[in-house]
Amino acid sequence: MARSQNREIDSEPPLRFVTASLKVDYLRPTPLGPPLKLRGTIAEVKGRKVVVHITLSANDEVCAKGEVVAVVMPEGMGR
């Protein structure tokens, strides 16, 4: 989203998002103990909406995958 607005990622004011949709597919049990790796890929940026595909892996096996649709909060919302 920052790139689409020609902004640096850490620029002010910070971009704030709300979750519009969250979908998770649990593929196998996630073991306790080993480090977990989350990998997110931006699938779409359209207007105020960002769609991100995410995988969660342990021991190089994908345990869950999901999709989040996030929307930029309007200024003044939540204050």
C-alpha cells in the first residue's frame, strides 16, 4: 500500500488497516517447539484494499494457509 502511495514503509502517519475478511485452511497439526515460519505474498492492491496470501510452516511443512483482506482505515476512525 505504501508503494502505491509513493511512500516509504515507515513514513508518517502510519498506515492503519482493519481486517475485512480472514480465511484459514488448517492442513495439519502445528507442532509445539520448532520455529514457525510465516510467509506472506501480496496478491492484490486495489484502492484501499490489500489481499495477502499467507502460509505457516514448521519443519519445512506447510501447516496452514490463509488469505486476509485488509482495508486502510479512514483518517479519524478509532480515535
